[in-house]
Amino acid sequence: MMKKRRSHERHVQGEGDYASDRRYRRHLREYLERADVEAEARAAEPGTADEARELLEAEREGRERANAERDEHASSKARS
């Protein structure tokens, strides 16, 4: 006998599902239609040279961590 699924289980969708993609694209399109993206980009710029250096350092650290994780993943895959 087949087990009856709960209603929320029927609506669970995996990573990269089409419904989520459509919803994301629609929201992005709506945002871009009403937003002043250039003004938001200017507002997000670093306010001082120190802040700019901090942001560059944070980006460098993030890239190093991402590369290390990628390399670790690749080496563990090669061992499999």
C-alpha cells in the first residue's frame, strides 16, 4: 500500500526547479523595471579609502576560501 504524502511534501521542489526559476526571473524583471540601479550602485560605493581597502581585503579572503574549498572538493573527488 502506498503511503499518503503530506501536502507540504508534494510541494517540495529540488534545487534549480522551474517554478523557482520563473519566480526569481519575474521578481528580478520587476525590480529592474522600477529600480534606479546606477544610483544604488553609486550609493554602495565605499565612502573612504579605508573602506575600499577593507572591501578589497574581504573579497580577497573570500576568493581564497572559495578556491581552497574548490580544490579540496576536487581532490576528494579524485580520491573516490
